[in-house]
Amino acid sequence: MATDRLTEVLDAAYECLTRYGVRRTTVDDIATAMGVSRSAVYQYVRGKDDAFRRLAERLHARALGRARRAAAA
């Protein structure tokens, strides 16, 4: 359950990142995109920087997995 909610936070962070950019995105933006309060976002990430760091890790892991599958083919 918590993993699903973290996924929602990261999906919302990605949406805000692509819409507003890193500097203009706030935790409020992420919360609004999710339809929750700011405090709900803070239950899963420590702040905007933590959300973007986790998002970058997720995107990197996905890209690395795709590259490995392509190299194995």
C-alpha cells in the first residue's frame, strides 16, 4: 500500500516537473496533482528534492533495465 502511494507521489512529481520545471515545482504542486494535502505528500517523501531524487532513481532503473534487455537481445 505504501509503495503504491509512493508511486503516486512520484508520478505527480514527474507531472509537475514536466509542467513547471524543477525550480518552480513545489510540494504544494505535487499535492494538488495528487488531490491530497501537503502533509500527505510528506508522509512518503521528505520534500521536493527527495521526491525528485527518488524519481530520478526510478527513471534510471527503468532505462537501465531497457538497455540491459536490448543488449541481451
